[in-house]
Amino acid sequence: DVAKDVDESLIEKFLAEVDTIHIQENLRELTDVPHMATTPGDEKTVQTMLRRWQDADTGLDDAWREEYNVYLSFPDANNPNKVTVVDAANAVQHSIREREKAYTSDQDDPEVVQPYAAYSPAGHAKGKLVYANQGKPSDYEQLSQTLNLTGTIAITRYGGAGRGAKAINAAPYGVVGVLVYTDPLDINDGFMSDTNETYPHSWYMPPSGVERGSFNRDFGDLLTPYLAAKEETYRIPPENIVGIPPIPIQPIGFEDAYILICALGGDAAPSEWQGAFNCTYNYGGPGFKPTSEFNNSDVKMDIYNKEVIKNSANVMGVIRGSVEPDRYVIYGNHRDSWVHGAIDPSSGTSVMLEITRVLGWMVKQGIWRPRRSIIFGSWGAEEFGLIGSAEYTEQYFAKLSERTIAYINVDIAVFANATLRASAMPSLQNVIFKASKEVNAPGESSTSVYEAWKLHSNRTSPTHGVIPRLGYLTGAGSDYAAFVHYLGISSIDMSYTYDRSKTNARIYPAYHTAYDTFDYASKYIDPGFVSHQAVARTAGNILIRLADSLLLPFNCSDYAEILEDYLNTAVTLYQQQLEAHKISTEPLKRAVAMFRTNAQQLEKMIHNSDLANETPLKVRRINDQLMLLDRAFLDPLAFPDKYAFRHVIWTSSSAGKATFPGLADAFAQAESSGLDSDWDKVHYHLSVVSQAIEGAASTLADVI
Amino acid sequence: DVAKDVDESLIEKFLAEVDTIHIQENLRELTDVPHMATTPGDEKTVQTMLRRWQDADTGLDDAWREEYNVYLSFPDANNPNKVTVVDAANAVQHSIREREKAYTSDQDDPEVVQPYAAYSPAGHAKGKLVYANQGKPSDYEQLSQTLNLTGTIAITRYGGAGRGAKAINAAPYGVVGVLVYTDPLDINDGFMSDTNETYPHSWYMPPSGVERGSFNRDFGDLLTPYLAAKEETYRIPPENIVGIPPIPIQPIGFEDAYILICALGGDAAPSEWQGAFNCTYNYGGPGFKPTSEFNNSDVKMDIYNKEVIKNSANVMGVIRGSVEPDRYVIYGNHRDSWVHGAIDPSSGTSVMLEITRVLGWMVKQGIWRPRRSIIFGSWGAEEFGLIGSAEYTEQYFAKLSERTIAYINVDIAVFANATLRASAMPSLQNVIFKASKEVNAPGESSTSVYEAWKLHSNRTSPTHGVIPRLGYLTGAGSDYAAFVHYLGISSIDMSYTYDRSKTNARIYPAYHTAYDTFDYASKYIDPGFVSHQAVARTAGNILIRLADSLLLPFNCSDYAEILEDYLNTAVTLYQQQLEAHKISTEPLKRAVAMFRTNAQQLEKMIHNSDLANETPLKVRRINDQLMLLDRAFLDPLAFPDKYAFRHVIWTSSSAGKATFPGLADAFAQAESSGLDSDWDKVHYHLSVVSQAIEGAASTLADVI
Ligand SMILES: [Ca+2]
Ligand SMILES: [Ca+2]
Ligand SMILES: [Zn+2]
Ligand SMILES: [Zn+2]
Ligand SMILES: [Zn+2]
Ligand SMILES: [Zn+2]
């Protein structure tokens, strides 16, 4: 039936079927062994996904694997990376721990990869130690004002700058190696002791815990920009890769960082640089203080990471749409972890498997088939830089651009038990709200996910009053990146998360460590899996509405509201100086006003239509306008230095202003340099964003 | 009726209504005065278009003007460009004619612009004359082997290289100014005398005739790349424009070129450099021969061109579609000429006005409304670089990309009376053939346009046997460029043209001269306007079929045939050397084979469907696959040095091979340099085109 709308009773059935025990058992199976990308454990999860999605009773219409040959970086199991303190005679005075301390047997699995910095070059570095705070450009700048950094090793803490940036920022100062650790201040609310404070006594990171990670800046396979990484695809020479550390870098636990930092000489670092250790964080002499046993000693790094091209698999599954099979709703999460990955990513994968179990069962029972096609993606090698999802979008760029309604990403499903967190294009705000109103908050019977969310994080909308605060997808933190930034597909990224009044942790403390296990997840993140259930219900509800609604549940006026917000910020922050440089903001104002007018007209037209009795082509026409709205914001040439960032509203920005990113970054640069050529770039970005908004607005106008 | 197909009786009605007298009178009105872009004569044609398209009985649903502020270049009417021969004392020995000789009163109109090279810099140059053949890189290279070109003025003939390239190629050798003329060998089949051979005695160019033109390389407004040139749009500094002459250049008539060239000293130029003058073309001493009255004299150029930003208008008109108003068929031609422009472009505009008269009349009578919307564009400032159409595609990029079925361009409708010439994406071959079979060849009652075409120019297709030869849209010769290369819209460019056995003229001899008038067109190009009529009927027939067919008349297998042809050429020419450099052609072979397979599957599926009784959404789904096929070949990053060229199959190429252009150019470069980095680029382009073809093929497969 081409005029059939979403069936509310079916959504109720879906919500009722989503089950905590299934999610728990999914997680148990997925976290059985470490499953870092391309390892045997990863292949085991591939088989799990295929078996589930091909199940005769609860599987999808079809499921298969798709492989890419991608550039990864691993430590050498036979020759572990070593960080030591050595005296003048090169005698080792202290060795940094090579494996995290095991509290449960699974943490002792030989497949637990040594902590390392993926894409750090191999190499040997030795030098006096300095403390460089978070490794930001301003940190090294400040440090270099009193110290000559040439030949030093810098120890930095996580936060404030991207992982790889800590080494990239250091190299110009002559720093030869970088260590990075997680300060208990930033992750443990200050707690440090594993005798009673940290895991297994709580969710806090134990002293030997180390956050692994990928130290690249750009996403996707680094050797095949804009080309799917197939066997015979052209690869750039590895020496041409940009955005990876030029000098060795290695992550260590705070147990070792404590020993190193508290022994540092030199002046005391400023108060913002101080962490939770019970000592003063000094800059370093460079090197250790004369009173330390390490006096005159160097820190030595011996890094044996190897880059290798390996075969990484996505697992794909589909439910074919009944009326519009050529329209896709895509739902995805990565499958690979650093170690057992119970929370990252298996909490999300457990949720995805529960959603597909219920939907697959409804399809196999013959009680449901979505109007539009649903594609599920279990992405490979996300931890190395969103590789599986990025390669997928490169391979199928045209098809996905033309046909994709929306992309839903649930990576870490549950960070904590307090509230929903969702980031999305503003046009999807309404369907997220609608779905979250229909799901009970975890463990609640009378409070909805929506109400709990609004309580924890809200804003006042000129149109809607007080509503939950929806985030923006301006970054590249998970697999939504290629969909948002490269393809311009309206996307959602969501999870359950913290009560920020209860913790300042940057992220859940076991993140990317050997402690992210089933035990940890079930005891400290989501006992009873009720938050997992709430996320599965909310995300699944959204998924069904996107797939089944006769009229796509997109709201253009909510997009207009955010554009107006961005405009107001730009006018407040920039207009005076723009006028001083004879750059008019009128085109931008006109564009935003036109977007608002056309959005209202479209909504009025929809409101005045009896869609169930309209011709299917009229409904399709409106749906095409809605589906393609975000595509109109793409400009493949506007950000030549940001790989695959094309969406002029959501592109990443370093200016830190809630406004148009190209304009904000160009303005910051021009204000700082004062160069005419930089003010030209401000004018350029103002024209780019004005034209994009006007172009998007014109797609919302009457179609001819 | 959503299932209604094209009405053949309506096409017959259209064909019967298309009338030679109307076309003739259109041409008379349009060529009344010179109508160079942004002049009062241009505004007069704007008013003509608006009046016709807003006519109550024969107009369109709506018509309006759209303006852009574009960067143009004009001579100074108060200070004409001068080219003289001066002796050592700077006394003028000879002055090049500043206006063409008038044979009719309209050629004497003060609004006839002085011959000039648009975008040539103003400046004064003086030096010894040399003859540089066609101004190709190889010509200057050869000349420089015996002569020091520093400080010389080069005289070149049209042909062999782009207009501006003749100056760009010269500058590195120290040449300070360039003249360009049309050799009678290249345009007049050798005829030179206006006493009895050239116009007004024939269609040949009179001795004082000068081809004007734009001497830029890239299309679109030069100051606003990728941005629509609105008043407040960011403009690059003029000094950053690339692809325009770095030294003064001026076109002159062959009457003057004869005097200069036949007086040149130095060695005789090779035989391929010789033209039709009754003297030996020497290289120049540099300078004139000792026996010439110009012995020791210099050629002096005083160029006063001025660049100015002016307001140029497109005139747009629409007929709203009844069933799928959000699908556009666009038909366009430029409106601006260099002088009276009877053939270029007014022959095409006369045809467009006759098509819109008949279609408008059918709409106003209520006997027809197209299924899809039809947009007509009367583009401004094409002669300066396809500016009006390019700015239009920049402004409405998203909307046009999403909704445009096809673009039909008829610029010069009739070059000559012999045969149809059409270039198009191969998927449109079939509808062009179908339409051309239904139209009588000019002045014939039993031979179709198709038959005459096949007689003049044919090829043997593996599928269809002997068929007319359809050309490729690899260049940027008219307003189709932005549609083909920037937007990836399936396009057609067509006209009536020569019997090549009867003339070797590069183009019709009055091209871009003051002789391109109504008198010339009606006497020598198309007496009786029967070829105009044939073009109007053929183009209109195609237009109606594209707008009204239930299933779009696109044939994907015809595209596959050309891809296979390109592949075979690539394998023959390149495979051996590619293998020697360890570059596999397998991905390309697999991609082309996949394209063929998927095209056949789609056609089989269509064949097995009863489309009139299918749901409208199924038909729309297939039509979307067909419409968007060319979009899948776009890569906005593959050709960074070619402005707005994104279509990896049809992008311009300098290698001169009928195969994939990026591959061909990269191969030529690598073969010539032998550098590993250049072979890397070959591999890159092989991956780019393979991925694009595979991506396109995947859009033809079953939609999920
Ligand atoms: Ca890639
Ligand atoms: Ca422009
Ligand atoms: Zn993750
Ligand atoms: Zn992660
Ligand atoms: Zn033309
Ligand atoms: Zn022209």
C-alpha cells in the first residue's frame, strides 16, 4: 500500500520485544575475546554478525561481508615497545609497565594488545623529560619560553588536543619523543588507588590502565584518500601521509606517569597544568630534579610499531523496502575494539543485534516489512580512524548520496546511566523527541527518556520553549563522520550518558583499556542493561519511523532555527569587524531568511495536503526535498585542508564558536594575522556559506 | 494521469507547426542591431525574449531575468587598439585596419565592436615580427631553435591551439606581443579576393574580416570560481586569474596579415606552416626582409582593452510539469553575440523561440502540458566564456543536480546545410536517433534527418550495425559545458553542419566577424531556413520525448558500448607499459564488465515490466536510476587544474585519444617524463575511473 503510514501498534510491539537479557547475552558473546581489527577475535565477531543476520527466524533479508585492504599500525608482539629511565651509563633505573595489571582472567589474555599509539613511527628516542600539559600548541609555546626543548622527551596528559596533535605540535620545537597518560584528575575525579578506589572497586581507571588509540588526524584509510581501499587501488606513498605523529609517541599508565612527573625538576608549572598527583607538576629542568634518584637521567623510548596493510571486513545486512526499496535508512556501529571493548563498541553492537533480532523476527513472521530499505553496517577498523565506514562511503558514494534518507550511529550505547545524549542534524530533532517520549527512562515507569533528558540538558527554543539540548555533529568521533561530512546525509549519533554533576571524567574510565570488559560493563556501567534497553528502544523507534513514515519525519523549520542561531552568533561576534573590512553580511542574512521562508512554505504546503490521498509522486517529491536538504550544504572544495569535510554547516572548527565553521576559522585567522589575504578568506567563506544556505533554501521552495 | 506516456500525435502536431517563416522573422528581429553582452543591443534581446515568453497566446507559464555581475573585457571606443609597422624613427609605415570593411549598412553600425581579444591585457609592445604558425608550444619551440624570440612580436594563425594559448605559450620565450589572424587556407578554402570570391559574393570571409573571441581558458566568470557572481560575492584578485594572456594579443584580418607575413625575412618556414598567401611564409629575421619597405621596422601594438564588472542577464522561462514538476528538462542557448550574431547565436535562439512558440501555444490552448517541467535558458555573456550558464549552475547547483533529466543545447543551429551533427552522452543516442528519423532532411520529402546524417558520418556499432556517428561532449565549446562537466547532467549539443567534402573551413567563415548578419545567414547559410526548421523539429521532438515519456528514453547499454570502446583503446595503447610499471588494468576491466552486466539487467527488468500498470513509484525508481547515471561519474577532485571539470569520462584531454581522459593525459605525461611520480598519477587515474565506473554500475543494479 503506497499510502500506508507508520503503524503505531507495531512500534509498541517493537518496544515491548526489546529485551535486556538478549542485550546482556549479546554483550557476553561479543566480548568473549579481544577483537581488535583484523585479529582472529575480530573474525569471530564477523561470524557472529553473519550468523545472527542470516538466522532463519530472526535474521535479515540478506547479509554479507565486504572487505578493504587498509593501512593499520600495530606493536610488535615479539618486541614490545619499551619506555625506560636510564642513567648516564645507559643503565635502566625504571621501566614503564608493558601490560596493564590483570584483575580478572580475561585481562590476562595474551591477545590483549600492548598499549601503544597507532601510527606512531617506530624509532628510538632519548632525552631529558619535560612536562607539556596537554600538548597543545600553546602548551609547547609556553614551555619553550623558559626551556630549550631540543632533544627532550615530553610527557603530556590526555585531553585538550587530539592524540596525534600532541606529537605534531611538539616536533617543531625539537622534541624527540612524547609520552601521554591519563591524569586521575581528568578521568577518575582524582581517585588513584587500586586498593579501594579504582576498578575492580569502582568504575575508575586502575593505576596501570592505558588509553590506547589511533594517533592519526584524518579519517578513512590513510593510503587511499577518496578511493575505496581495494587490492589494486592506487595508494599514496606512506611518506606522503599527513596528520600522523612525526616523532615516536607512546601512552602509559598514571602509575608510571606519577613516578616520572613527581621527579621532574625545573620551575613549577602553572596551576591549570596541575593534575591530581600529590606533588607539584614541574616543567622539568629539563629532566629530573637533583634530589630525585633520576637526577641527570634520560627517558628512553624504544618503539617498534609496524605499519601493515590488512584485510578488514564490514558486515552488511539489509531488509528490503516494500514500497520504496530505493530509499535507504542506514543504521551502523563499528565492530572492532582495542581489547575486549565491552562498552566501546560492543554495547552499541549488542543494541544493534537486539534491534535486528526484533525487526528480523517481525519480517520473518510476515507481520512487517518497512516501506523503505534498511541497511545495517557493522563497520571494521573504526578504532584506527573510522576506516570501514569511510571506505564504504567512498566505494558507494553515488548510490548512497542519491538514496539515503538518514544514518543512525550507536557506537558506545551507554557511557553512564543518567540521560540520553543525541547529536543530529536539526531536521531530525523532532523524530528523536517523538521516539524518546515513547520510551521509559531506564528503571522508570512514569518518566520518559525525553523527560529525563530535558531535566539533564536543555535549552530554550524560540519555537518550542524548553526542550532537550540536541548536539551538533561537528566532529569525527565515530562512524557518522563520513555520512555527515563526506556524503551530507542527515545523521544521528546517540547514547546514554553521565550526570555531569556526579563526575568530571572525560569519558568512562575504562575507555580503550584492558578493563573495558563484560564484568566492568555489567557491574559499573549498566547493571541490568536497562540503559542499553532504553537506547535500543529509542534508536529502533526512530529507525522504524524513518523507514515507515509516509512523509519523512524531517522538520526544516528546526533547521532554520539553528541557522538563525548561528547567524546571530556570527553577527554578534563578527559583524563590526567585517564591516570594517568592507565585507557585507547581507548575503548571509538574506540566505538564512530565505531558508526560513521556504521552510515555512514547504511546511504549510505539507500541512494543507492530504498526503494519504495525494498521488504517490507528490509525497515522493516532498520526501526528496527533505532527504536531499543536507546534500545541498556540501561543498567539496571549501575545506581543502580537512579530509572529506564538505558540509559547510557542520564541518569541524577550531575557533570554538557556535556558528558557521568556515567563517569562524577564517575570522580567527584573519583577526590574528591581520593580513588582507586572510580577510579575503573570510569574505570567501562568507560567500560559500551564503550560497550553500541559499542553494539549500531553493531546494525547499516550490519545485518549479 | 501518472501512467500516461508520450503522445505521438502531439509530436506530429508539433512537427507540423514548426515553421520556417517564423524562424526567419525571429532571426530578423534578433539581429536587428549588434547585441554583444551587456550592451543596449543585448538588453533589446532580453526584452524580446521576455515579451515572447510572456505572450498570452504563445508564451510559457512564467519567464523572468536573472542577473550576474561578471568580469568582462572590452576595447576602449574612444581609444581604439592600434597595430602599426613603425620605422626606426617610430614613423608609422603601415596601420592595421581598425574596423572591418562594410558591404552592407548594418556592418557600418557604430555599435559594431572593434575586433579585439577579450581578456588580452592592455599594454604597449614593440618588436621585430616573427611568424609562429598556430602558436602551439611546439611551434614556439621550433622557432626558438633558430631565433632568439626575446622582444619579438609573433604573428600566428587561428587553429591548432586555443586563442589565449597562443599568447600563453609565447610568453616564456620572451615574446612581448602576439597577433592572430585567420588564414584563407583555414577558412576560405584558399579564396582571398573580395572583388569576386568572398562575401558578399559567397559565404567566404572578406579580407578585412576578423574573428573576435574570448581569450580565456576557463569557463564561467573569472573572478568568482564556484560562486555565483552576485553583487557582494567574494571575488579573487584579478591578478590571480589563471589561463588568460600574460602579454598583449590582437586579432587582425588576413588583408593585413598578408602584408606583414609576405614581408618577413629569415628562413622559410616548413611546409606545414605555409598558408594560402601567394608568398613563402618565412620565420622572420626576426623582422622583415631587407628587400621589404619594412626593412628594420618594428611592429607596434597599442592595446587599450579595459576589464569591467558588468551586469549580465539570463532570461529564464518554464513550463510546469503536470505529473513530475520536480523533474527538469532544460533547453538553452546563449543570447549574446560579438556583433549581429546572425548565426552565432541567433540561429539557435530563433530555433528556440520557434520551439517555445509552438509548445507555448499548445499549453495555452490547453491541449498539452508536459509530464515533467521544462526550463528554457537564454544565457548571457557566453562569448566571454560561457558565463551566464556557468553562473546559473553555480547558483542552483544542488537543485539542478537533484532534478535535471537532461540539458539540450542548440547554439549555432545551422553551420551549413548538409547534415545533422550531434554530440551527447551515449545514453541519449537512441532518443536522438528516434527523433531524427521522424524529421525530413531539409528540402527533402523522403529522406529523414537520420538517413542524411548516417550518409555523411557513421560508424559500425557492435550492437546496432551502421549508425550515425554521435559525438562526445569532451570540450567546453558552448553552454553545455557546465551541465556536462560540472553537474554531470546528460546533455545534447546539436546543429546542422557541413558536407566536409565540399569545404575545409574551420568553421563558417563569418564566425565572430561583422559579416555574421541576417543577409549572410539567409543567403549563404540557410536559404529558406529549412535547416533551421529541421533542427527545431529534431530538437523539439527530443525535448518532448524527454519531458513526456513515462520511462525516460535513456539507453544504458549504449553507454556500456562506449565504455567498452574506451577500454579497448586503453588496453591497446597502454596495457603493456602499465604492466611494466606494475599497474593492473583488471579493476578497469572489471568495472566496465560490471557496468555492461548491470545495464543489461536493468534493461531486462524494464523489458519484463508492464510500466503503464506498475506503481508510479516503480517507474520513478527506474527513471531516477537513469537520470542520475551521469552524476555517478563525477569526481570533484580528480582534475584540480581543470576548472569545473568533474566528469571522469568526458573531461577534456590533451592526449588526443578516444579513451578515458584522466588516464590518457596521465599516461602521456608519464611516458614523456618517465618519472615514478608520474606513473603514480597514471595509477591514480586508473583507480579514479575504475571506481567511478563501478560506482555508476552499482546505481544500475537492483536498488537494494
Ligand atoms: Ca580510502
Ligand atoms: Ca562564478
Ligand atoms: Zn567506538
Ligand atoms: Zn573507540
Ligand atoms: Zn555561440
Ligand atoms: Zn561564439
